[in-house]
Amino acid sequence: MQQKRNIQIIEWEDLDKRKFYSLGVFMTMTTRAAVYPFTLIRTRLQVQKGKSLYNGTFDAFCKILKAEGARGLYRGFMVNSFTLISGQAYITTYELVRKYVSCYTSDNTVKSLVAGGAASLVAQSITVPIDVVSQQLMVQGQGCQLTRFKLKPKNGMTTSKHKVTFGQTRDIVVLIFHMDGFRGFYRGYVASLLTYIPNSAVWWPFYHFYGEQLSKLAPADCPHLLLQAVAGPMAAATASTLTNPMDVVRARVQVEGRSSVIETFKQLLAEEGAWGLTKGLSARIISSLPTSVMIVIGYETLKRLSLRPELVDSRHW
């Protein structure tokens, strides 16, 4: 009976790679589109001084929707969609490193911890330049100077309280390169690594831990996918809470053009106290919860759909 309750983990060698990658792109794009508005809100909350623009997640959502319309919630989304590449790199690295570590240990926590950290390292090396550009687009049109790069209205266009100029990707790229050179696209790289490597390394072990605990409490006939869908958000909330301070620092380094992670951290504490380290946490958790549900359901379903034909009948869910 206990064996039936154990959540089976599909490993890399069990997958049909062609199905895995083709279905994975669709899953990743759908997930990013669904949660992107909260990613934008989180960024704006993290880079504002005190509560100069927004009083919280809900207030930011209402004000952006009123001033910029639904399009305002997707500012920079087209650029951000290029992170599909890093998403595939993340999945591949995670599975391959997990397979490699399994040669040395059978401990699932160790495999998840090492593989999650390595996957984030690879993914962030691809993602940071995309994030730098998309975050600059996210904060365009604000009532105060949140960024060094302020795009001017196109000829013949004016702005008002209810009409904003949507930033152009090419203009932002040119401004960043002109002011900072190629290194400008990797501004905040260290801060990103210090944020997302721990986040990823923590998420996977907690995901499997919560899944195992839930499987012990749930009835024997409870679907494994349901248990995983609950474990995912629990792991996301845990990881987000633990790593949010570095995420605030990362956002400020990238948007405000700072060069020192330590100095940014000190200034944040001096200006806003320990409370400043929690900025954007609610928006981050709100976005991470549905993201985790969608990723877990999508990723686990994706792996099941991508099982090699000869293994389908041997797995019972």
C-alpha cells in the first residue's frame, strides 16, 4: 500500500525528447503569459522609493489598469518571451545534472538541490540580458524617474495622466549599450545568481519534501498529480519568502544601474529598514503560486506525455 502512495519521479532517460521539447515550449509560453502582470507589478513595487507610487500589489494593479489599460500590464512581454530559450535550457540542465548526480547518490534531496542550482546558473546566464531590457520597459511611463533610461514620446505624440508612451525595445537596447556597453546587459548578474540559484536550489527539495509528506497524509487513491499541484505552491511560497531580500536588491541593481550589490543592500536598509526587504513579496508569492501550479501540472503532465512508448504501461498514476 505504501508503495502505491509514493510519488513516482520520471527521470531524463525515460523521456521521448522530441515530444518533451515541442510540448515544453507551449507550456512555458502559456505559463509566462498568465503570470506576467504580477511580475511587472513586483518589479515596480521593488524599485519605487517607499510608497511613492503604489501602496501594495492590489493598489498597483488598479492604478496600472486605470492609467495604462490592460496593455500596461504586459509592458515588455514580447522581449521577456525570449526567456523561452532559458526555460528550455533550465529544464535540460536540471534533468541532466540530476541524472549525473544520481550516479553518486540516491538521495532525492541532494539530487534536487544540486540540479536546481546548476539549472538556475545556466538559465540566468541567458535570462539576465533579457530581464535588463524587459525591466526597463516595465517601468517606462511612470510618474517619477525609476530608471536612468527615459524614452521620449515619438513625434506628434503627447502624454498625459491617462496616455503613456510605450517604450520601444530597440531604443532601450541602444540606450543601454550607449551608456554601459555590453556589460550593461549583464548588470545585476551576480545579484540574479544570488537570488535565483538559492531559489531554485531550495524550491526543488521542498517540492519533493512537501509531496512526500502530502502522500503520507492523503488517501491511497488520491491522484499523484493533485498532490504535486499542492506541493508546488507550498515550495514556491517557501522559496520566495527566503530569497525575496536578494530579489529586491537584484531589481534595484538592474533598473537603477547600480554596480554594487552590497552597497545597494546597505542603502536599502538605511532608507527603508528591514521592511524594505519584503517589498514585492506579496506580488511575488501571488505570481509564484499559480505559476507553480501551472508549472507542476504542466511539467509533470509533459513528462508523462513524453514517456517513451515502451514505458507507458509500466507506470501507474
